[in-house]
Amino acid sequence: MHIPDGIVSAQVCAAGYALTGLATWYSLRQINRKPDPSAEIPKASLLTAAFFVASSIYIPVPPTSVHLILNGLLGVVLGYFAFPAILIGLFFQALVIGHGGLTTLGVNAAMMGIPALLAYHIFQGRQSIGKVLPEPARTGVFAFLGGALGLGIAALIFLALVILNIPADVDANAERAAILTLSIAHIPLMMVEGTFTAMLVLFLQRVKPELLEG
């Protein structure tokens, strides 16, 4: 789901870097308000590595295949650490395994990182609107929603960005059909990542609840 170099215009790339700069500043500002901002760095480092590796795990969804993203999982577990973690992971994915590109790094970071922050707030919703559910179902349901919707929102942004930037010299209808097929293929992946996020969060809640943000 990474947008490679050359797909979107220079203006879109610049807007992506501007948005990523703003989101990174806001995330770091929120992190610095914590009593001990450095205490969660080991957890963030571990999940940054998991985010990097996830892109190499492909799941066949005929007629195409998709790879794990885990941006929703990072949002649910890391909170505001998720955005810088995703930015660092995307940088190394572009350099080491050629996913995405350096000119589109800002666009890709905003596309995956901002939904991760939304996933964090969805998960935090268990403290208010989720009180009608008993534990541990409440935590499991909101973790699933955070994991699934984090990816789903990123896929919708990807779909909009690529369709709006189809080059004039290609068959636009065929290109739209291919992009739509790829986006629909992410629906099963949303279920997979939502389920995995819920299982991981319920495990952490049982063995080490202090690792869960908020």
C-alpha cells in the first residue's frame, strides 16, 4: 500500500511532508508531556521493528496479494509514539526493501500515521462510550476496531490519492479498476489486523497492563 516515487505530483509530496512535519511535532509535544517520556522508548522500538518486518509478510487475496501494515496496532499500543515509529519504519522500508520512496515518504507517513493516531483515540473510547460492555470484551472490541479501522482509513486515503493522480498517458479506467481491486483486497486484511490487535492487547492486559497506553 506504499505510494512509490513518481506516482503523485511534487505539490502532493510537499503537502505530505508538511503534514508529516506537523503531525510529528504534535506527537512529540504530547510525548514530552508524559512524566517520563523515555520510559516507553523500548516498547516503541520493538513495535517499530515489527512494523518494518510486517511489510515483508504477504497474504494472498486473489487476484492479488497484500502485506501486513500494523499501523492500527501501533496506534492502539503506542499512542502518540505511533507516528514517529511509523515515520522511522517507512524510512528504512524505502531504503532497505524498496517499499515506497523518499520523495513520497511524507505522503506515506501521513497516510499510515494519522490513521494510527485515530486508532489510538478509538481505543481510548473504551473508557467512555465503551463502558456499556463488560471487561475484557470492552478492551477486545475497541482494540479490534482500532486495529481494523487504522488500516481501513489508510487504505481509503491510498485509494483517493492514487486515483486522483493517475497519469494522463495511462488507461484511466483500467488503472482505477486495478486500484479498486487492490483496495477491496485490504478488507480481509482489516479483519486479520483487527483480530491480531485484539489478541495482543488482551494478552498485554492480562500479563503486563502497564504497557497499554492510557
